[in-house]
Amino acid sequence: MYRFSTYKEQYKSNLRLALPVMLTQVGQILTQVADNLMVGHYGGDDPTPLAAVSFGGAVFFILFIACVGVALGLTPLIGELYAQGDRRISSGYLQNAVLFYTLLGFGAAAVQYAAIPLLYHLGQPAEVVDMAIPYYRMLVYSMPFIMLFFAFKQFLEGVGNTKVEMVVTIAANLANIGFNTLFIFGHLGFPEMGAEGAGLGTLLSRIIAPILMIGYFCSRERYRGYLHGFSLRNLSRETVRRLLRMGLPISLQMFLEASAFVGTGIMMGWFGAEAKVAIGANQIATTIGNCAFMIVMSIGAATTIRVSHCYGARNTGELTMAAKASYHLVLAWNAFAAAVFLTGRYWIPQLFTTNADVIAVAGNLLAFAAIYQLSDGIQNVSVGILRGLQDVKIIMPIAFISYWLLNLPVGYLFGFTLGMGPQGLYLGFSFGLSMAALLMILRIRRTVRKLRAA
């Protein structure tokens, strides 16, 4: 029987870690929100600029989230070492992560840049692609800086410090809003760049973030020691292999999940004459959904930290309590988010555009987004638990089954074959996310039983 007093301290411990991460994640998504709001108002009744930012951001997001997934593998490794008090190996992991993740960012940027001609072959309106490419190109340039930032961010999460990333992210996003004001609308003598100006503002803000992180590490004696003797010669093949062994399954899971959302966004451009309306409406619904999901990701990140510390100390009782508390928190949040989506589904889109057709379709999509909120929360916290337990190989096949074999085909079936339109594409998420949640819970129960037996 549930008692609040049983979990009260667990809620406090999880939220103490989650709240700064929450503000960090919200800050990161505010980059997208700021771009969409400001570009949407720049376009007015014309949905093309908003559709361009939506399409360019969606294509960029595929490889971006895969690279970020690789970086997330650093947190459970550092978390276990932190619980065991091993600074020497932690220092090696950080230095290798800084070098390897930055190189990975350059490699990803090269692939993304080479893919620009392919954007015209994804079935989108030509005028949308023409406007999307300059915005997309600016995002591509930001990849190495993103990965450098995440190397420091995931290390700090591993040692239980989630406040610094919050401050840095808020500062970078305030800068992004300021840059957007200058470059999108052409204030203070700057040229009016529209959607491309939103991309330039994002690029500059993402350059600022790792600079602030490096400054923090260098100014604090507690963390400066982790960078002692930093050199390219410290790049270790074995350490990079360990980072990849932990990060690649996480990356593939995130890629498969993100590709379901991106694939749905691309299919929005297949509705013929209504394509621009569908793309713009999807971007609004996705942006609002991402704002809610950032809270879920924060709870998941806090869960990874708590579970990795308990796993390092081999305290299965505390581990189980921490995991259950996270499920309680995320279910409460997603129930609230679903209620907001339903009650505000027609006035929220008015913050982004004045186009009546876009507002109507976006309202319908938000109603369908409310349906999958609980499943989305459960599967994300479950991923956080599996990361903390370093049981990450299983999450990729689960994601493949849930998102590629179920989510996308079911969405296509309802959206096109059965003629439900954009709402049908969103219905596919309910099936995919629910399957992911179920399979991951079964895996967690199996892993915890084995840990107790050991």
C-alpha cells in the first residue's frame, strides 16, 4: 500500500537533482521555442518561415540526438566511480570525453553538411526547403560546441552537480533570445535574416555554453584537478571504447525514438496542398510536447544519477526506492501535462501564429499528444534506470521494435491508409511508447532480481 511518508525522502533526493536539470532542459528547449515563436511572428499569416524552421530543425535533430546519446553514457560511469571515490579514473574519462566528443561533433557536422542536397528529396515543398537550408546550416556549425558542452555537463551530472549546467544553459538561452531579436528582425542596424537569423542566434549561444563550462572548471580547485595534464596524448583507445560501449546503445535508442518523431514530421509534408499547414501545426505541437518532455527527461536524468550511485554502493534497497519515487513523480507530471494539452489546445497555438488553419490542426494534434503522455513518462524513467544499472544493450532492440516496427507503420496506417490525416500520424506514438514502457519495465524487474541474487 502506498504511503507518502515512505517515499518522502526519496522524492526530496530525486527532486534535488532533477530541478536544476529540469531548468537546464527547459532552457535548452527554449532555444527551439524562441526560434519558433520569433520566426512564427516574423512570418505572420505566412506559414512558410515556421515550416522551414520546423523542417530544418527536424532533419538536424536526427544526428544531433544520436551524438548526445553517446555523451549520456559518461554519466553512469562517473556516477559509479564517484560512489567509490575514484578520482583518477574519473579524470581519465573526462579528458577522453572532451577530446572524443568534440571530434565526434566535427564528424557529425561533416555528415550533416554533406546531406544538404538530400533535403530536396524528402517530399517537402520547395519553398520550405529553400528557406530551411540556411537555418539548418547554422545548426550544423554548432555541433562541435554542443558536444564539448555535453562532455562537461554529463561529467558534472555523474558527480551529482546539476546546478552549474542550469546556470550556463539559462545564460546561453538569454543570449540566444537577444541574438534572435537582432538577426531575425534586423534591429540595431543588423540585416533582416528571418529564419537564417534564428539559426545564427542559436549557433552563437551554443558557442557561449562550452566557454562558460570550461571557465567554471578552470576556476574551481575541486574540478580543476580533473583536467590536470590535459593533452591529446591522453586520448586512450581503451577508454574511448568504454565510453562507446556505454554510450552507443543509449545513442541508438535515442536515435530510434527521435527518428519516429522526425519521420512523423517529414510525413506531415506528404499531405499535398495542406502540407505547409500540417508542418507548421506539427512544429507547434512538437515544441509544446518537448517542453513537457524536458521535465520528464530531467526526472530520468536524476534517476540515472541516483541509481548509478546506489549501484556503485551495491545498495539495492535504496536503488529500488529511488526508482519507484521517480515513477511516481513522472506520472504526476504527465497527468498534469495531458490536462494542460487538452484544456489549452486551441489557445496555446495562438502564441506561435495567427494562421487559423495551423491553429486548428495544432489543437487537434495536442489532443492526441495528451493520449501518450503517461506512456512517454514511464518509458523515459525506465531508460534512466537501465542507464544507472549500466544495462544498456537491451534498450536499442526495444526501441527498434517500439518505434520502427510499431510506431511509424501504425502512424502511416491511421494517417494515410485510413485517412485520419495528421492526427492519425500522432496516434502511432501511443502504440510505440506504450510498447517501449512495457518492455523496459519487464527488463528492469529482471535486472534488479539478478542484482539482488548476486
